[in-house]
Amino acid sequence: MNLKNIITYVLCSLALIASAQIENLPRKTLNGKEYYVYKVSKGESVYSISKKFSVPQSDIIKYNPSAKNGLKRDQMLFLPADVDVVDNDSENNSFVHTVRRGESLYAIAKMYHVTIDEIRELNPNISTKINVGQKLDIPQKSGGSSLTAVSIASAQQTDAKKELVTTEYLYHTILSGETLYAISGKFDVTVKEIIRANPGIKPNRLQKGTVIRVPVKKTVTEALEPVNEVAQAAVVNAMETTQEETSLDISYRRYEAKRKETFYSIAQKFDIPIDSLKQANRDIRVVKEGMTINIPIAQAETDSVENESEENTSEYLDNVYAQVYEKNDADHINVAVILPFMLHEDESNIKSSLYTEYYQGFLLAVDSLKRQGYSINLYAYDSKGSTETVKSILDKELMTTMHLIVAPEDDEAINLIADFGERYDINVVNTFSLKNDRVNTNARVFQTNIPGSYLYAEATSLFIRTFSNKSVVFLNNIDVEDAENEFVTTLKDELNKRNIPYTTCNYNTVLNVNDLRSVSEQPAVVFVPTSNKKETMVTILSGLEEFVDRTPNCNVSLFGYPGWVPQISKNVNSLYKVNTYIFSRFYTIPDDPMLYDMSIKYLYWYNKEMKNASPRYAILGFDTGLYFMNAIAKYGRNFANYELPNGDNSIQTGFNFERINNWSGFINKSFYFVHLSPDMKIEKITQ
């Protein structure tokens, strides 16, 4: 028996075992439909039960809506008796994620609403570190929901009311040559629904191996949470009745099927659910050229594309994308800044004074754009460090009209504002928190500070390109415990993967030139301290300066850390001499004309100078405001779906936003190598 037959035999055996297991469960008939009844054991999840009985997770959640929020011990689940047994290795149970630079297991788990342990269960051979390009099997969970505001008009009421609708998703890995049409047919959803769920995709250029999310169900949140048999039966009955009623009392238009058209392609052409189309044509099993097809008018009028042909699919997809993410010039821009100004406290609160300075810089950006003719309304709110206050601010009707909201540092406040932004299509800027993870799953979030894992990965990549012709020497202070920092660990891993050699020079307390004897014959060296503490710079500079004097033929460089930036001015001559490179998210060149102009303007407006912090909050507010308001003015609130502006012309913070995945928000991957060269010049090097 060959390997292929053995695998087939094993998979069939597993399916038979699962089938036998479910057959042993008690049965219950609700509204004429038969279900298996299963009592949840401690620690079980929808995923594990799906694997145990080979029932798709989507079916478990379909008939047990409360399961989307997790399972409880002794909870009763209703499993449909007429569902086909599925292969445990099919897309119903797992999909493939390809690791990108800077990603961690933690970030990937958050991205897909699973745990690290669940990822390890499917990938038993992975270590604590994952590599770029590595493929991971991810457990499929029908979860990861987003909230959308929809207007529901009732025949009994004249005013439309707002209801929250929850959209749940499955995940799918793009196959070679796969199209949106094929995917929509496979999952029985429309192309528009897939595009809406994945703002980062290019409809005509799907990338093999990337993951998209597919919407599987929409329900008004108040209709969830059945808690007993009666309620369960009511939910199941309501779901079935709704499906039947949607096809009644509806008019149709006639459409002549063209060559090679199918129910799937026609449904996509008119952007209608495949079920609605099939119900309107129950006497047709296979579509053939020349057949007359009934098209439900109510849905068909949503998008008038009846003249589209298969040859124009590319243009059609672009049009659908443009409909979902409308591009328009904003006549005026509404911006809200919600920060803990703590106006009820005294002025001695340093943090609140920095936030005030950020807002003052933002105001200067507004003034600059207004002078160019833009109409901007800026609203400032004091969050008072309270989530309840943030909730009350978001309850204001005015907030739904915002194009942009700047969020405070508090994680809970960011989450509230991010969910609000997703609901009403409002861009949300997270300027201050590095650890908040809403950016992984919320397409409206912009994180302006590059997270640590991405920063170290990107800095490592630029390091290797910059110093490809130099020997790497790590400087290790043996008196410092746990001296090796995360960047050094990342750098060493990458050097090892590329077979690039490196050496380590140990020293006690203060670096002495004699500690560097082993590298004195090298033609070119870059020194990298293993400790990123700010005190390290002082302990190594004198020794390195002496090394430069004694070995004039050696091309020396020193590589340093963000914590060194505030000390540059005090040690600038020494840093020049040893040809220093410091990586940092922020830096302002002292003689930058833009800095001078802003400093004068800030002094004139506020009768004070900016605080000498790192970063300077006023400049941070100015750079951020100028970048986002320019983008919105040009392309409207959906600017990120078309063209992200070039953010290299800022004073202190560069902007180079990238989506983490097809449905996520953006992280700013911009950072600098601040280069202090021996000819006494300072430059900012970007990627």
C-alpha cells in the first residue's frame, strides 16, 4: 500500500470514528428538524468539538449562536443530524498562515482569535521562535466579529433606527490562480461581502498564500443567546422562517444566460446571494447558454451591472471595490482629539501637560492646512483618564460625523474608540500605545508607533544592508545581568540564518581599548553593545575613541539604541568620531528649517517653548495632524484603500503605514537610522 493510499485510509477511518461518535449521542426533534444533543465537558471549545464529531464549526454556531462567545461546562449543544461529515484536515478545521517579518506567535494568535496553545497543537514542531516565510496551520474558528451600524426602516415607524449587527468570519488561504468569484461560490457569499470584509485585498491581484476572512453570518445581536430548548427551537425556527420569507412577494427581471455562465457568476454579476437566485429558478439545475434566468429585482437594483460580461470581470471588481470604499474629496474635515488633559487637576501633572502640548501642535497643523484653503473642524475632549467619560463622549451624535479620532493611551479607551470607528467608518489614530492589539483586527486603526517586534525585525534588515561590508562585533559588559536585549537576539538569529559571522568582546564596567585587541586587525568593524541601557553609551565611548586613534586604517562604526537619542547633544563630538548609527522611531535634526519655523510659530502662539522631551509632543501632534488631514482632504475617509501619502517630509516622525493582513489596520513601519558621521554631519536614514 503506497503512502497516498495509507493517508486516505487513515482519514477515512478518522471520519468513520467521528461519525460513530456522533451517532451515539441522544437525538431531539425541534420544529421538525432532528438534532444530536451534546453536553459540553470542561475545557472544550467549538474547535475541539468540531474536530471530535467532524461537524463544521459554522454549523455548530449557526444552531447554537451563544457558542460564538465560548462554551461553558455542561452547556447543551444542538448538532444538526443531517449535516455531512467533513474531513478534519479540510478548510472547515484549519488553514495556512505564512509568517511575515516582525510577526510573533502572540500576534498571530490575536489575529485569528485563537490561543498560542491551539497553534502549537497543530504545529507540534515549532519552537519559541518562528521564521519569516514559515507556514503555520491555524485552527479554524468561526469567530472574530465586527460591529456595523445598519439602518432598519419599519413599516410602522417613519424614522429609521440604528441596530448593531454582528458579522462573523471564517478564514481562507488563497490558492494559486484562485479568484474572488471562485471563493464566493465556495463559501456562498457575494463578492461585495468578501471585499467589504477584506479592505486590504486587491480584487484583481489576489496573492497566493495570503489569508482572507469570509463572512459566514449576520444576526442582530439582540436575537442571540438562546438559553433553553424552547428558546433554541425559536431561534432555529426563526432562522429557517427568515430564509423562506426572503424569497416571497418579490418581483423578477428576465436575464438571458450567456456562454459559460453559472449560478455563481450570475449571482456575482448582480451582487445577490446565490440562495436567492437559486430559489428564483427552482426548475433549473444547470445554467446553459440562452436560458432565461429570473433575477430578484430588489437585490439586482443594488448594483446595475447587467451589461457586464465575463471579459469585463476585472473592471467589474474594481467598480465593486470603489462602491464599497468610496473615494471622494472632503468638503470639510471633522477631527476629534480625545486625550487625558486632566483639566480638573493642577498643572503639575507632567503627562497631561505633554498631551496638551500634543494638541497644541495638532492645532498648528490645522492652521497650516486652513491657510491652504481646507475647511477643518477640530473638537477636543478631556477623557479624564476614565473609560466612562470616553463612553459619554462617543454617545454624542456629533461623533458619528468624524473623519478621524485621536485616541488616548489607555487600552480600554482605545478599544472603545476603535470599535466605534469600525462601526461608523471613522479612522482612529493610536499614537501613544505600543501594546494595544486592536490594530490586528480593526481596519480603521492606525498605530503610529511601530511595535517592538516589527521595529527590531525592520532595523535588523536595514542593519544587514547598511553594514554588509563590516565585521560585526558585540560589546558585552559582563557586570550587567541579562545584558542581551531583544534587538540583539533578533539580530543574532538573522546573522546565523544568513551564515554571517560575528564575534563578542567582553569587558568589565568600562570598555578599555585593550578589550578590543582581537579585532584590531579587522579592516572594517561595526560595534554593537548587547545592553540597550542609556548608561551603556558612556561606558564604551572613551574606549572606542581610543581604538579609532590607535587603528586609523580600520573603518569603525558604532550602533546604538533609541534610549541614546536624548544624550546625543551631550556626547555629540564623541559620537561623530566613532561614526555612530542610532536606530529610533523619532528624531529631529537640530538645524532642520522646518523645526525652526515651527518653534517660532509655537512660541508666538503659546508664549512658551516646547518641552525638551523625546519625542517632543508638540511636533508629534503637528506631524500626525498634517499627515492624516492631508490624506483625508485628498481622498476622503477611505484614503487608505487607494493611496497612502508619503510621510517622509515630517519634522520628527516618518509615516510608512502597512496593513498587517487583509482585514487589519495599519502599523507605521517608519523608523530612522540617525547617522552622526566623522565629517560632523547628522542625517536620518530611512528604509
